[in-house]
Amino acid sequence: MAGSDVNEQGPANGMTPLHDAVQRGRVDVAKLLLEFDANPAIEDYAGRTPRDLVGNRPELLQLFSNLD
């Protein structure tokens, strides 16, 4: 991921790659992004953090509970 900004927000909706991974249910990608210092506190343009997009997906719930 050299040269990439894992916290870059998309121009259309302000979502970061972590928002996108969580929204798509990609636990593997979310873990990788967090390992590369993705910030789970960044809000998109609607004011949602990646954690807000987790829903009832157990693996993602576990992943984000480990961040507390």
C-alpha cells in the first residue's frame, strides 16, 4: 500500500476505503486497512463512521469491539 492514503475520502460521499470495506462486509479488507492505520473515527459526508455501517455482522462487530 505504499503511496496510498488509507484515509482518503471519496469526493462524492466522503467515504474512506474502510467505510467501503465495512459497507460491503469485507472483514478481510477492513482488517488490512486497520493494520495500515485506517482511522475508524472518520465521518463520511452523512456523519457516519465505519462503525455505524457494521449492522448485525458478527465478524465486523467483533473487529470494531476490539478497537475499544
